[in-house]
Amino acid sequence: MIDNILANKLQVRGDEYLGKLTSRQYMTMVAIAHLSEGKTTLNNIARKLGSTKQNVKQIVTVMQKKEYVDVVPNTEDRRAVNVIITEAGKQVLYQVSEKGILFMAQLFKDFSTEELETIWGMLKKLYRFDGEEQDGFEEDSNLKVDESQKDDVTRILKEFENIRKNQRKERKNYEK
């Protein structure tokens, strides 16, 4: 019960923060970006998100209408399709990613690094209650970025790092 309330609150706040994409659309695009080329089937995306194929299909359909993704035949399995991120989708993903990083910084501002590691460990334990491991997004993204986007990514990550440093300082000052 509390997990649904928290998930709904985070989704609503995330949607407000992100703007052009909903939280679910954003995470779906991130999942696609972290799957190998040719492996971006609805089933694989759903598995990565801990969701259902039907739910992912609904999200993909909406994003396809916005021209953020396209659906192409899977060369290995004629019954399956691959979802690819279009150029327009890549642009919106990069724009929204900065907002997503800043949202996460705001969301976790009162947590120490140790607390975040503890939460992450606990969430992974909860996820695998049924024996299924959560594979996360540890692998590198397969999205190609041009030079200007590389500079943006570096700037965004540096900004996130600075925000976290300032939050740690504020927490230490508050605790004194």
C-alpha cells in the first residue's frame, strides 16, 4: 500500500519536473538505450523495467505518435519487433535527462551516500523476492552522441556532482 502511494507521488512529481516526457516514457527510453542493438523488443524492455509487455506497448504507442520512437521488425524473431529511438526522441531524451538528473538530486538531497547505498541494496532485495534479479542500467548506453551532446552530458554530470557536494556540506552544517 505505502509503496503504491510513494510510487504514485514520485511519478506525479517526476512528470511535473520532466515536462515533455512522462516518468514512464523517460524510463522506457532509458531502458531502450541500455539494451543492445537488435535486442530492444517489447519483452526485453518490459523485463528491464520490471513491467509487462502490454504496459510497455501502451507507452511505446504514445511515444511513436509523438515520433520519439519507431517500431521495426526484429531480424531474429519474426513475431517480435524492436523499438528504436528516433533523432527527435534522442533530442528530447537529452533535454529531459538533465531535468531527470536534477530531479534525482532534489529527491535525494537529504540522503547521505551511505543511506543511498543502503536504500539501493534494500530495493534490490525487495525486487528479487520472487527469485528474479533486477538487471538495472549498469551497462553503457548504446545511444550515439555528437560532440555538442558530449559536452552537455559532461556539464550535466558535473552540475549533479556539484549539487551533491553542496547538499553534503549543508547536511554537515545542519548536523553541527
